[in-house]
Amino acid sequence: MAKVRPNVALLSILTLALVLRLLWVLRAETVPPPTGDPQWYFAVASNLAAGHGFTVSLTDQGWTPGPGGEPTTLLPPGWPTTLAASFVIFGTGLLTAKLVNVLAGVITVYLVYRIGELSLGRTVALIGALILALYPNHIIWSSTLFSDIYFTMWFSTAICLLLRTSRWRGIQAFVGAGAVGAVTGVAALTRGQGVVLLLVAAVFWLVLCGRRDTLVRTAAASLAAVAVIAPWTVRNLVTFEAPIVIAANDGYNLRIGHSPYATGRYILPHDLWDAEPGITMKEREILFSRLGRERAVDYALSHPREELVLALKKLYYLTIPDSDSIAWANVASSPVAPSWVLESLARLAAAYYWALLLFAAVALTRLRSVTPVRLMGVTLALWAVFHIAFFGEPRYHIPLLPPLALLAATGLRELWRLWYADRRVAPAA
């Protein structure tokens, strides 16, 4: 009977996660993406599903689908390719895309349980899964077409595999490391930040397995990641005649984070868009990659004081609550809910997030020598360093929610133990 209860609890949590996300995406009116990345993802996915290839058109209305579009590599291909597959099966539409996000969100809740079970025990695993299932902004982002929810699923899959295969030895260890690398490659093709997973894995193996074993595992993981990414890189080399590894937004994003107009978060890099008017979209994407990288490096090297201030601003924007989710989900002509409801929801989401950080900090303080807790701490630190190199956005901490949820669950358990111990000591005294 004891074996059944955790399974029943997990099934209940997954059902709750599914219902909450379905209720939200069905409530949020289905409208075309208004602008930015979601519009690009939808247009490219629509063209891919319709047989027009990985193409898009840039018009006065923004990124639009349809025949006659130009090849593009502005953003990584993982998310639009997945959307295109779902469009082929279930029909092109925004509701289909949102349901893919719902599925990815529920799978991530399950992965939180598996990660917790492998590292911190079933009780913490169940509490962590429940924390993410109820997390307001993880639910709200499901109704937008950003890649964050989908990427978080792959990010969590890699960490789960890392924990699952870390005790393997011999040829099994090589195979397990390769699996971690392959999933890292998929994550990187969804969002370039996925490469951080290779560093996380290397640090974890170094602590757990020693130097020699770490070198072998890291080599296997790197080779697998390269094997997954290489076909897309070759496609970019043939199509654009430029060494664009994953997407042309590397230089674009660097310029956003290192420029006279940089704020620490996203801002349109006008000097890249205005650099050479009249060129084709294909030429412009190559320009984004090359010119953005050159100008960003020049600025960073010549403005060290400003760079220090920008680094602090990036950390700030990476850390604050991701309340932008409500604004992006509420772009329809008829609002999702009255303004007072949305304002209350934003306050609730912010309070939930700060409580999550507080309990996670308790775990990091009390259990900093525990290997799984150290792994999660390393993941948080490397993620922050990556975004200091580019720029910060509140929604960029969404992939960190699974480790944060487990750390928060661990912190709650530690606080409960302290409180329970005090209650036992008091009567004895």
C-alpha cells in the first residue's frame, strides 16, 4: 500500500497541472501573435507545415507565412519545427501550439518529480512537482508562443538523464553521457542557452567521478551534442554561406547586451536594423550575426565601467518576477479577465515567486554540501553567467523553475524539521 500512495499523489499532481493549464489556454482568446519572437515562430512553423520550407516573409505586418518567403535562421529551429509537426497532425492554429505548450508543461512537472526522486527523495519530489504544477506564471506562459516552456522540458530532461546515468560505469557511462549530450543538443537547437548543460554536466561529473572519468564523459556528451547540431549548421552554411552554428541571433543578442543604448534587458538594436537599408532579409540575418558580434565586443572592451553596471542590471532583470506573462497572454481584443483580476493575479504570481526563492535559499544555506543541492546551485550560477554575457529578461529564469521548485521543497522540509524538533524539545524541557 505504501508503494501506491506516491504514485496516486503524483497522478493527482499531474492531473491538477493539466487541468489548470487547459483551463487557462482555453480561456485565453486565440489570436495571431502580435509581434516579436512568437510571430516568427508561428509564421515559420506554418510555412514548414505547408511545405514551403524553413522560410518566412517580413512585411509591414511583421513576420508572415505564405509562399515566396525567404530562408531564415534568425532564431533556433527546435520550437518552430515541433510546432510544424503538430500543425501537420492536428491542423495549423494557435490553439494547437498552445496545447503543445500544455503538454510540455505537464511533462516538466513529471520530470521535476523524477529529478527529485533521484536526488532528494520522494517527499521532496512530490512537493517540488506540486510547487511547479501550481506555479502561476508557468501556467500563464503556456498560452503564449515563446519557446520557454518547451525549452524547459528539454532542459529538465537533460538534468534528469544526468542524475540517472551518473552512477553508470564502463561503456554504460559513455552511453549515458552521450544521451545527456544528445538532449543538450536538442535543447540548444531550441534555445542557444542549452549549451550551459554541458558545463553543468562537466562540473557534476568532476565532483562525483573524478578527472579522468569526467574527461571521457564530457567528450562523449560533446560529440553527441555536436552530432545533433551539425546538420542544422551545415544547412546554414549552405544556405547563407556563413558559419552560423545555430541561429543568427547570437550577434544580435550580444549587441542588445553590449551597446550605448543597452539597458540590461531586451531593447531593439536599431543600429543593426538601420546598418544597410535595402538589403534582403537573408543578407540582414548574416549582418545581424557578424556586425552585432563585432560591435558588442568593441563596446565591451572599451567601456569596462559601463559593463559592470550592465552586468548588475542583467542579473536584476533575470531575477525579478516574470509578470510579463500576463501582458503577453492578454493581447486579445477581449481581455482574458477584468483588469482587477489580472492585477491580483500578477501580485499572486510575484508573491509565489519570491516565496519560492526564499525557501530555495534556505536549502542552499543549510544543505550546501549535499551533492544534488550543489548541482542545482551550479546550474543557477552558470545560467546567470550566461545571461550576463548577453542580456536578462524575467522570463529567462523559467528554465530554472524545476531546480528552484525542488530547492524550495527541500527548504520547506528543513524548516519543518526545525519546527518539529523545537516542538519536541519544548515539552522535554
